[in-house]
Amino acid sequence: VSKNLSLQDQKPHAYLIGSIGVSGKTKWDVLDGVIRRLFKEYIFRVDPTTSLGLSSDCIASYCIGDVIRAHSLEVPELLPCGYLVGDNNVITVNLKGKLEENSLDSFVFDTLIPKPITQRYFNLLMEHRRIILSGPSGTGKTYLANRLAEYIITKSGRKKTEDAIATFNVDHKSSKDLRQYLANLAEQCSADNNGADLPVVIILDNLHHIGSLSDIFNGFLNCKYNKCPYIIGTMNQGVSSSPNLELHHNFRWVLCANHTEPVKGFLGRYLRRKLIETEIERNIRNNELIKIIDWIPKTWHHLNSFLETHSSSDVTIGPRLFLPCPMDVDGSRVWFTDLWNYSLVPYLLEAVREGLQVCHLAPWEDPSKWVADTYPWSSASLQHEWPSLLQLRPEDVGYEGYASAKEGTTSKHVPQTDTEGDPLVRFKLWGKGFSVCTLLSHVKLFTVQ
């Protein structure tokens, strides 16, 4: 009989990790070993480099129906098959992560952020109580800030109420409001009370809209440090006042960039987890689809290298654009064609046009050539599809005109009249990248045979 095995953390998020066979003679110790081995194989496939820093030792227990199997508990009265009856065909694996376990394993598995990096984030936050997540748009800073805040609430022992986490979304007009908010907060922290009315964590999102962060945080100089809530800020780039913030306000900076972990490897881990679930549900492994899922992150990195060469790292693309990749061969091909023509190419054109205004001229290399040379779909698909994929010509971004100007000619840029009729210019990928927020939730994770 085929039974389902799920891996689940404390939240109602479940991730399908595999199928195992359970016979009428399977004993509990045998099932223990099978589940541990399956989990180990799963995390290795999701993250072949480090297995997320996890091992089978991070399994706290597993449940079959109402029965909980853990080493600290007595062996259940019946054999496993006695509890896998009727519609009860799910085994739920629980990872360590509860407050009393003082473990990050469940957090790591859910967010796909390797454990050593996760541990460093929490150590900084717990020790200094104030961190700022800084990096290009689309690297998951807001998502990470919210998940860190949730974990801090769990560690504090306080219930996850609406007032436990306060979020202040900063915009161009809110400097004065933020200053007043922080001043009131400092006053509350300095008052003789136990801080019960204060939030445990404050998230200050989009701090790059503030001109002088040091001035904004001056109110905290007189704040009772141990009563002040944890503060997690996010911003799209570093600012000149960062040393001052570290020196006078005890902030610590965490870089979230597309070329460093955990962002660099996130797309691959996410797509592999998605692929594994699809394979289990369909009970089939498609080698061509595996090749495609391996190619998508490489394409993302190649495009970002192109942007760094011809513009800057500040305009590199975040991984979220690529997360919706369908888990089937034909669907993924159609999806990529649309993504390439209507999102990626228009954005690359605009970013390079802007980059030519400020950076040196590097040798031109059309990234679409790399896409054509490494195209993972079959040759039949390539013959049918490639003519419909747009290319990036140097003249489309004024590259040749810019080169001529460097040589002393009068042609400096493509005339405005030439670009007004270009349909590619009309497409703009607003935000220059996307946050990884919330896309890690609500993914079903079952399986056992």
C-alpha cells in the first residue's frame, strides 16, 4: 500500500519529500531508519552543496495518525501498519525548531537559507538587537525580515499577536513621521514600566528613502537599551552614514546580494524542491525537465553578470521572476519565451542604456547568444522557438553610437525619435527585481509508501 510521508514545521506548511513502502511486518526501528535516509537524500538533492547544513539528526519526531514516534517515547503498541489504515496514509515528519529545543532547523528547512548563514543572522540580532538588511531590490529582504521577526517572537515566549510585530513602511514623505515614531518609542522604553505595551520587534522597511539615517535614530541614544524592541531595517543599498549607525546606535549590517549566499543559491534550491514534489506526485522522473531546472539558475546568473558588466550590481535581477517556472517541459518553454521577450529583454535594454551614461564601455556580448547556445529544450523546440526569442543588439541600446562618441564623432546616443517607435522601450519591469516574500509558503509536502 502506498503511504504518504510529509515534512512539516510548526506552521501549516507542508513539503512533499518522498514515498516509502510500509508492509505489515515493518517494525518501528526499520521505519525510523527509512525516514531518516529519505530525509537525508531529500535535503542533499535540494542543496547538493551543503544539504542546507541539516542532517537526519534534525528530525524531532514523526506522526502517524495520533501516534507520535520519538526516541524519548515508548514504542507504540501496534506496528506502523496498524496506524496506516483507511484514509490515513500520511506520515508527518517534524523537525527540531521548538523553543525548548533552541533549534533553527525548521526555520532553515522552510526558508531554504543554509543553517550557518541563518545562525549568523540570529546571533547578530540577538546580540546587537538591531540589524539592517541591505542589498538590491528583489533579494528577499522584506521576506527575511518578517521571518526573523516571527522567530524572535517564538524565542521570546510571547504569543504571536498583531501588536507583537510592528511594521513601518518608509516612503519619500515619511521621514518626519518615522522620526516622531522612534522618538515616542524611545520615550516609552525610558519609562518605568516592564515594556509590556511595546512590540517585541519593529520592522522598518525601505529605509533607503530616508536621507539621513543617523539623524533619524538619534532619539535612541538616550533609550534604555534592554527595553528597546528588536529593530530590523531593510534598504536597497548602503548609505554613507552606515559607520555612524554602527558606532553610535549599535546597528549591524547584513548584505543581501544576488552574487552572495543565501540569495545566490536560493533559486536553484527553490526550483529543485518544486521539481521533487512534482516527481513524487506524478511518480516519474523526467531527465529533460531536470536539465531545464538546472539551466534556469545558470541563465539568471549569466544575465546578472551581463548587467554587472554593462551597468552595475545595483540593477541585477532578483530570483523571484524565475520562481514560477512550470514543472513540465512544454509549459516551461512557453513560460521562458514570454519571460524573455516581455520582461527580461526590455529590462536589460533599459538597464544597459542607463549604464552607458555612467560606466566605461565593455566589449559587447549579446546574452541571447548564450541562451541560444545552451538552450535546454529539444532541438525540435529550438527550431520552432528560437526565431521568436528577441535578441539584444548593441544598436538597440545606443552602444554603437556611444562607441563612436568615444572616438570623437558626433553621434553619441540613439536619437529620441528612433526609440519612441521601439516597442521594447514601452515595456518596463518596475522595481528592478522582486522580493522573495511569501513564495515559500503553502507548498504541500507529503509522501510515504
